[in-house]
Amino acid sequence: MKLSDYARKIGISYRTAWRWYKSGRLKGYQAETGTIIITEPLPDVIAPTLEKKVAIYTRVSASENKDNLETQSKRLMDYCAAKGYQIAAIVKEIGSGVNDSRPKLIKLLTDPTITLIVVEHKDRLTRFGFNYIERLLAMQGRRIEVINWVETGVEWNSVPSSAKEDLIQDFVSIITSFCARLYGQRRSKRKTERIIAELRDDKESDNASQT
């Protein structure tokens, strides 16, 4: 069937279906007319069409960046207003993007009445496994809308300090987890503290070079 028909039947946007096709996740071919034909069978269970209920999700990794939650929310609210979305919920959470036990996000993902989740960047939702979440929600007739998918070509010095802190905190979480497995809790704590100190020194050096 045509890609547009496939997307409509499983409850995802055409853009998402096209992205899946281009990445090889959907089997098909492009006809001479340019129409994309999907040869992959439909899922056994297709979720019914649900009434659109929109939720905004914002996240920062550390409480020091709490102010950024408000600016994220404001930008997302403006975006939703421009798209004509009626916002049903605004979720603000502090936690690492590599933490898979964030209670507010879990509650949002498991709420079947929320059919659209709007985030600023996919990393705000999760650092890893975004495509898994997206596909599972699509099977329920739900989806995620990301304003900015990729931040390629951006110089580190031009990234806002709050975003840098967010990346550093998530990086520290990953290092802590791996160090704990390799060296045990006590040694991993010392190694993590040393890494944090080095990262702080690098950040201060960057700030000094800009002034």
C-alpha cells in the first residue's frame, strides 16, 4: 500500500513513516511516479484513532538548571499555540536523560489518554532508545513531536551554558554507572569526582578564553 495509507492505518504521521522507510525500518520501494509503496504487512494490532490530547514534556539534568524548565515550557507553549494544539498537561522533570526511572515521564508514557507528546529535542525525552519509545507509542495510535531533531554543526562555545551542564550531568551519570561496574562503589565515586573536576576545569577554561 502507499506510504501515506500505511501511516494513517497505524496511527503515525507521514513524516515519521517516511523517516522509517528511509532508515530501512519499513520495507518497500519507490514507484516511477515517485509514490512510495510499502510491502511490509500491517501490525497484528492496530490501535484505534484517539482524540488528540497534547502534553508538553520538559527536562533538565540538575536542579541548578531548574530555570531552564520554565524557558523550555514557554518555547513549547508558543510552538503548540502556533500549531493550534490545545495543551492538556505540562510536565516538568529534573533527572538525567540516561535515567530510565523518571516517574513523571513513566506516568506520561503509560497514560493512554495522551496521544501527542511535544518535546524540544529528542534528548529531553531520553538520551538512548528514542526510536523504541516512538514505535511503541505509534502502535497505540500515539506519537511524539520533536521541534528540533538534530543539532549538528553547532560549535560547543555557542551552546547555552544550561545545555552544556545538562550534557555534562548525563555524561557523569554514564561514567558513574560504568565505573561502579568495573571498580566497585567506593572507587567509582573517587573516579567520578575526579572526572567531574576535570570537566569543571575545562568549562572554566572555555569561559576564560571567551572573555
